Amino acid sequence: MSSLVNVKVFYGKGIRLSIKNRSFKEAMNLIWVSPAFSNYEPLKIVFPETGKILYANKQVFINYINGVYTLEELIQLTQCEELFRNKKDFHAPDGTIIDAGSLWKLENKILYLIDDDNYYTTKYEISIFEIAE
């Protein structure tokens, strides 16, 4: 990764933030620690030049900022192909209902529910999921 990066941060409800020509660490401090933005919860961080996407897992990013994780570990823990939301309630095979609007990350053509308490996976289906933006 070059010393200066350009990132686009996606928040809910169509809110976007572009950060240009900053070091990665400086950009992450702006997003997660700076009083100007720390009250908002980002969904994903996109690198426009490469198209790479990082799921904005707050605890992982705070650990990176605090030196707990290296940049390589941060990328390994958060990189995904895309983030999605289910447009309607999702019925898991065990009978559990995942509420519409829940967040899922796509990795290797499989969607993983982003939920600390539940673990569900499914294949992407256009009639059920839409890109989270």
C-alpha cells in the first residue's frame, strides 16, 4: 500500500465521506477517533483505485489504531467482496428469522451474517439481497 491513500467511507442513509492523500493510519484516526466523525458508524471503507472493500468493524479498527493489530491483520480480518442487506426477512434453515435490513458480508460467493450472537451463511440471491450503501 502506498504511503498516501484515498478512501471512500460509506455510512448508512446515503452518507459518504472521501478522504484523500492521507496516510492510512491518519485516515483511520479521522474516521474512528476524530470528534468530527467518531459519532457516526461506517459500514464499509472502499479504496477507489483498487476497488478493495473493508468491512468497518469498529473493534478491529480501534485495535489497529491502538497497535493491537498490524495493517496486514486488519486487512485479513475485514476485507470482503461487498456488503449486503437482506431486503426482506430471511428464514434460516433452523427456523430463525433474520430481520430485513440485516448486514451480511460476501466472501468467496458466500454471504456471512454480521452478528456477534448468531452465525449464518447463505448464497447470494438477487431477489433477497441488495448492496449496502
